[in-house]
Amino acid sequence: MMAGLDFGKLTMRSVVDSASEPRRIFAALPTRDPKYARPWDVQTQVWNRWHERRTESDLLVKMNTGGGKTVVGLMMLKSCLNEGAGPAVYITPDIYLADQVRDEAKALGIETTDDPRSGRFQARKAILVTYVHKVINGLSVFGVVGDTRQHIEMGSVLVDDTHACLATLEDQFTLTIPRGHAAYNPLANLFDDALRDQSPSAFRDLTEGVPGVALRIPYWAWADRHEQVLNALHPHRASDEFKFVWPLIHEVLQLCDIAISDDEIEIKPPCPPIDRIPKLAAAQRRIYLTATLADDSVLVTHFDATPTTIATPITPQTADDLGDRMILTPLETYPGTTDEEVRDFLVEQAEQHNVVVIVPSRRRAAFWREVADAEHDSKSIHDGVRALRDGHVGLVVLINKYDGIDLPGNACRILALDGLPEAYSALDRIEALALDESDAMITRQIQRIEQGMGRGVRSNDDHCVVLLLGSKLTQRLHKSGGAAKFSPATRAQLILSEQVADMLHGMPFRELGSVINQCLDRDPKWVTASRDVLDGVTYPATSTISPIAVAEREAFRLAELGRYRDAHAKMREATTAARGDRRHEGWLKQRAASYLHLVDPAAALQMQKSAQTDNKAVLRPRDGVEYHRLSSIADQAQQAVEYLTERYDNGNDLIVGVAAILDDLTPDLDPASVPNFEQAIHGLGLHLGFGAQRPERDTGEGPDVLWSLGELAYLVIECKSGTTTDAIWRHDAEQLSHSMDWFHEKYDHTCSATPVLIHNTQMLHKQASARPGARVITFDKLAKLREAVSKYAAALAADNAYQDADKVSAQLATWGLNGKSFVQKWGLAPRKP
């Protein structure tokens, strides 16, 4: 019997190993799994468009979640290998996603490896599938500038889920020195005087180890003591905390931002010097594969991608292949609904469906803990995802995990985002406070929210209900054009969901469950409406690449080369582009000043003064900040009308805005919440028609908050929102007294002030003494004040009464919120035991 023919002789080289067109390669794969019978239209469209531009060095590919991006990326890299543009590297955000990509490649019949030293990889036969941490670190196997090891070549590099790689990328370029490390004290001690000049009060808290305090080391002090800094850090370069970061940043050390907190020091460059991994920077082809987020500026600032090529993304012809999402905002649809009511509602829903709640912090996770069936952070997230995929779990809380996980099908039928994403590291917290309410920060937050919203819909035939919870998040969607910052497909789904909200108006909250079931049970009319709203939605022809981001990256490159004046000039282009957004403009001026200081300290000082004028939260110039007195108000009700009318378009927006303030006006043990509490006291004053300042933040001296009540009367307010003690300690009483001394120094005898302490108790410690006339707003009183303010806002929201001074005046009086009665109504006299 004949053994059979050797068909391998019919071709010298297969299409799989010779073709450059990804679709031809896919069609010729001889052993691919039957589930890959033929490519989807969106995949073919992307392949064809990429193939036309494949030789460009930096290309951005954008596809909706569930569009088969992994298959698209693997075929592109196989094409690159076939054309001799290897070795080829596929980079994922983490090791778990790298395993998934290798599994998919195996099912396709594409050869991969996880070993950069593999002969098959280096011979350009197999695709290396790895994760960003492995590629970018100070001991990278691919080589780092200055080391003597043989560097491993990279010809074509694909970064998958690029935005999810950002956090790891930033970590890799951030040197974190724990308080217990031998370098901490020698480095911190170099800057005692500079930190004290910034804020004597915060510096005292720092030296006493008060949790949550974070101060930025002024760039002029850091640069002027560069040699001493090197002497403190260089001996530790091989320590575990240093060795993966030091080789990446030591050449740009004097350009870095530095923050010191009670538990660590952070050192981070303005942009990641990605060229420290030379083979990555020199790759012939770099492909960035992302979901359809609206702003791609980070590809320039973080990956040093070429702006001109990524500005024209490669996309499918239409963006209508997104899965079905019903997006609901209960606080907006049902004003006055409490967090507890929403929580209880989701607990009920979790009896039938997997409900996933993404929270921004452990603090917020505590609100859900007693009802959650599981809670996961970055350490346990993959076990949690596996459990959700395997079957019904119930209500699962994920802490600060907005990207890098897939929850398809029944793994997540209801997804809730509870609150705005928060900053964690000291430098990030400082930046978030400085840029709060700026267009730049709103853009980042919206992008993070959209990433989170995408976790529950992982294919175009998937479906999920998304609930956006919390007053701050709800407010962010509508303020400063927040909704316009979403991608086109998400915007279309939001518009449809707003129509659903209109239909729900006036119905009881419990009806929300039946509406959700219509989506989850695939009501034909809902499915039709959901699909119709996406019909014809297309991707933008150009990506949003901020000219500010382009200027920031170029300025950093010039500074790396020692061309500090040119770097300063380039940053001035960034400040010009930010004109109209004063907080951001001030922040960018500070960066420009930091470069200028290296060649012209006197001119840099003047620029820093200009930055501080634009944004009170940036560094205070070394010669201090002139304090400007807070004017006395003439008519509280009229001032409230003017403020509220300018800030809010309608009564519902007013309710949401006040709720956002009251959320922050809650005592909290988390030290990171202290700045938000102080800002909430400031914002409360403005909403009540008072004048308000934050002198300690703005000038480094004075109280946390100062209110002008009218008739030259003021409140000097110190906030102790994290206290748990049963007595007012001497330190806190003395701080309030010092603030009163400051007031008498800045204001003449015609002005009067009442010292106010916000504290857990009115009882003084036996060694503490209160200033005459002092009042304490205890946490119990604060809770009642919050309730009164909420009712004040609800009353003014009705029929837009907040636009009428007489009605505002009546409500201020009704709830004890006018200047004449406020202190007596809400303040208690301190008492000795």
C-alpha cells in the first residue's frame, strides 16, 4: 500500500512564512482552531489599512473591545517577520495577559516563546510574547544604556492594551525610597529648610510622622544640591529598592520631580526616558494597540511615540461593533437617593447576577465590605476574575482596577463604578490637588472611567448594565464638557441611556430593577434601540494628541541634552496651548521655570511667581508669597446667587454638586482625605454665599480655611477631620491659636474673627487651652450641618430658586446657615474635663 504523497515538495516556502498581508497569512494557517474559521470584517479592515502604512515607525491601532485585537496583533507581527523586520515582540500589561496571548497564538498555529534568549526568537522564527515589566526595567534583558551586556535586538514591537501598561511604565521610572531605607534620612535632611519654607505646619506634621502628609521638594533646592543628592543616593544603587530603577533615571536625576511623605520619598522624571532601553527606541516598527479611548496624548509623553503618525490612527471603517451597555446614573435619575439604598439594591441584584463594583480606594471598599461576597486588590485580582468567569459569585468589589481585566458574559452582568478614580502616590496626589477641576485632570479621569466601563463588555455580542455611582463621578460627567471626552461609541450609548433616564423620571427607585432586567433578559425593543444608536458611528479620522503633550515631551528631550533654555521655550509653547485653563497653565509654567532655573535662577523665580498667581497649589517661590486679604461680603444671599448661578445650569446639577462637597465633608481616618475635606469646607463657604480662602495652602501660613461672613466678621477654621481622640490635644489648640495670631497680623482692629476647630470632641485635654471665644464643630454637629446643607440645596433646586436672592436668604435663615447665626448654631464652646 502506498505511504502517501509528500505534499511539502509542492512549495518551497509557504504563504504563512512569506506573505506580508496579514489576511493572507491568517487564511493560510494550516492548523488553526475551527473557531477561527474566517476573519471578522473589522479585523480585515484594520489589517488592510495597517499593511498600507506598515513601514511607518509608530502606528496606532484602535479597535473596540471584543474586536479580536489579539489576533490582529499576532498577524501583524507575523507579517513583520515575513518581511525581515524582526525579531518581533508582543508586549502585554502583565504576565497573565501574556499567557492568554500565547494560548491564542497556539490555537492559531503561530509559534511564540516567552524567552527573550530563545534561538527561535532571535532567529526571527517565533514571536516573543512578554509583559511590559520584563522589557522596561533597569536590568532589562534587552539591555540598558551604559551596561556592558550584549543587547537583544527588537525589530518590530507591538504594545497591546497600551493604556493599561501606563501604570507599570510609570512605576518602572519612579524611584521609591521607603522610610526605613538607609538613604531616606540623609536625603530628607538635605531639604528641611526648603520644606519648612513651603509650609511650616505641614513640615511639622512630616517630622512628627503624621500619616498622609506629602510635600514636594522645590526644584531649585533639588538642583542646587545635586552633588549632595548624588552622594546620598549613589552608594545604594545596587540595593533592591534601587537596582531596577536607578539605571533608568540617574542621568536625568536633576530634572526629576520629588515628593516626600511620612513613609517614603518618590523621585520621578517629567517624562519616562524610554530611550534608556535603546533597542526598544531603535525598533524599526512600533505598533500601539489600544481600545477606543478619546485621548492618546500619553503615547507621546510616556512612550515617546511620533505625534505625526499616531495622530492618524488605523481603525475599522465603523465603530458600531461595541457590545450592548445600558449606562445609568442613579443619583441623577433619582436625586436624593442614598448610597445605602443603591448598595441594598445591588445586593438584591447580586442574588441572580454577578455584580462587580469598582471602587477607587480601600477607604471606599470599606463601605461595601459587609455586603460583598468577595473583595480583591492588585494581588488577588486574577484569582477573583477566574472565580467570576467560573460561575456565580455574587457582589464582588475590585479596588482601583479600571483596566487589564476581562469579565465577559455572565462573569459580570452589572458593573458599578463607585466614585472618581483617585491618585495614590505622593507625587500623583500633589498633582491631582494642583490640577483639580482643570481640563487636563477631567480628561484623565474620564479616560479612566471609560476604561473601567469597558470591563464588563468584552465582545460585540456581549451585554452589561453599567451604573455610575457617587456624586463626584456624576458631576464629572456633565461639568466642563466631561461627556464629550468619551469615545464616539460610548457617547452614543450615554445619549441613549439619558433617554432611558428621562423615561424613568418620576418613577420610584425600585422600578430600576425591572428596567435593568429588560436589558439583561434581552428585551427585543431594547436590543433594537441599543444597536440602532451605534449604527453609523465611526472612529474619528484623527487621534486627540494634545499640543501640550507634544511640547512637554520635546521640552524634556531638550533638557536631557542640556539645552535648558530651549526646553524652557518649548514649555512656554505648552503654557500658550493651555491658555484659558489657569490651573493647568500655572502647573506648566512651573515646569518651564524648573528648566530655566538650571541656567537663569533669577528669571525662573519670576516665572514661578507667575505660576503661583495662576495656581495657588504649585510651589511657593523661595522669597515667599504676598498674602491678599479676603474682602468682606456685602450681601450673603446675593453673593450665593451669583456663585450658584455661574456654577450650575439647573437645580439637579446643584443637588449633585452640593452632594459632592458633602461627600468630602465627612470625617475620615484616611490621611489622604484631609486636603479634600479642607477644600470641601472652602467650597461650602462659597455655596453659602461667604467669601472663602485657604491661606495655609496658598501661602504656607495661616488657617486651613478662612471665611468672610460679612460686616467685617470672619471665621478662622482649622480642620482635624481624621481625629479619633476623646480630647483636643495641646498641639491642635495651639495651632488654632497661632492661626488667630496670623489673622490679627494680617487684618486691622476693625475686623473680628472667631476661631473654629472641626474636631471629634469639644473636650480639651488637661494640658490644652482654648483661645477666648473659640468654637468647636464636633463630628456630631458636622453631621447635622451636612443634613441642613443638603436640605438647603434641595429647597433651592426646586424651580431654580437658587437664582432668587430673596428665596436664598429665606433658606439660609431657615437652616441656620447665615452669617449671623452660623457659629452659634453649629459651634460648641470647648470644655475642660
